[in-house]
Amino acid sequence: MKNDNLANNRAYPDSFKGIQKLVERLTGPDGCPWDKTQTMTTLIPMLIEECYELVDAIESDDVEEIVEEIGDVLFHMAFQIDIGVKNGSFKDKDIFASVTQKYIRRHPHVFGDKKVGSMKELTDTWDEIKREEKEDRTSVLDGIPKSMPSLSHSHSIQKRAAKTGFDWENEEDIREKVIEEFDELSNAHTLEQKIEEYGDILFTLVNAGRRMGIDPEQSLRNSNKKFETRFRSMEKISSSMGADFKTLTIEEKDSLWKKVKKGERRDGS
């Protein structure tokens, strides 16, 4: 077994090339039946899941998990490249040449003589170069991935629209709009109307966060994590008291919630 492992280590070096060779073996004639049937499309759900798992690892600051999840994402990149090359859609060098040339081109202040005096000027330069590259786009909203999570998609289209000057003049206007949208939700009668008005509330809240420099996905992930941590703590306390959390009254549950929050403040969290 040791000799086999040594042979495998030599065949699949610790590099991206090693991952590519591994994928080639898995999808080759004597490879894995499942891997050989995959397409770029069938791998999409798993690729998305791996990206989210990497985000979780980064936010948890778990180095071991980060290493593993980056590896999983790279494996999927190698898988996509392998499928595209075998289909004759492109050559792997096309990908590396494209990304290298693109980022050199978009950093003239690093690889050229361009001078930037501020972060805004740097961002404006990036946007200008990108517009020149995408001459076929007829709207500033073109190119935003529709498969993005809805909050992120909303944030992106609002940022693009704001660059044209289509934006709120001040934050007070946004606050008034949020109240207005809540009133419209209250006056909605059908489910379809409620869905529409609720969406408008979310859209307006994303706008409010954008004006404050807040990423809605990140903010909501933080709140989700906070709620989950507190809820699990409530269940744990309930269990330690010999009680079934589900059978507690709402007053008892509320008391546990306040207890958990008080403990967080005491811990400085």
C-alpha cells in the first residue's frame, strides 16, 4: 500500500497540474463511471455548494477547513476545464491566458503608466476599462449573473443603476420609502399582492444597506448565524434542565432567549 501511495504522489503532484491529472484519470477510459457522465451543467449544483462551504470555512476562520474547501473548489475548476477541453470548446491555456491578460489590462496603474489619486478614481478606471471590453452591452445592467442569490443580485443592480445617477438623494428618503412599502404590504389583499409588496420591502432595505456600505448577503448571514447560535444555546440550556424545549411556553422560551443574550453581553460578544 505504501508503494502505491508513493506512486500516486509522483503521478499527481501537489499543484493545480496534479489536480488536473487526477480529473483526467477519473474521467478517462478506466476512471469512475459517475465522473465520466458529468457535464458542465450537471456539476453546477455541486460547484455552488462547494463555494458556499468555502465561504463558511473562511467566516469560521478554520484554516484546516479553508484548505480543504479551496481544494474542493479547485477540483471543480479542473473538472470544468477537463470537460470543456474534451468537448473541444476551448484549450486550458485559453483560460489562463484570458484571465492573465484581463487583469493586467484592468490594472494600468500597476502594469502601465496610469496614475490614480483615490480609490474612487481607481474604481472608475476599472469600470471604464470594463465598459470598453464589453462594447456589445446595451444596458449598464447587462452582465450581472441572474443566478446570484436574490439579495446579492438586488445589491448589484442597484449599484449599477446608481452609477448612472439614478439613486436616492439622501437616506431619509429611503427610510420613508421603507415605511411606505410596509404600509402597502399591510393594505395588500391577495397572496400575489403580498408577495410583490414584501419583495419591494426587501429591495428597499437592500438599497438602505447599500447606501451605508453594507453587503446584504453578509449582513443576513451574520444574523442567521447569530440566531442559530442563540437558538442552539436555548435548546442546550433547556435540555440541561431536563425539559423538552418544544413543550416550553412562549414566555419560558422568551426568558431563555434573554438569558442567552445576557450571557453574550457578559462574554463581550
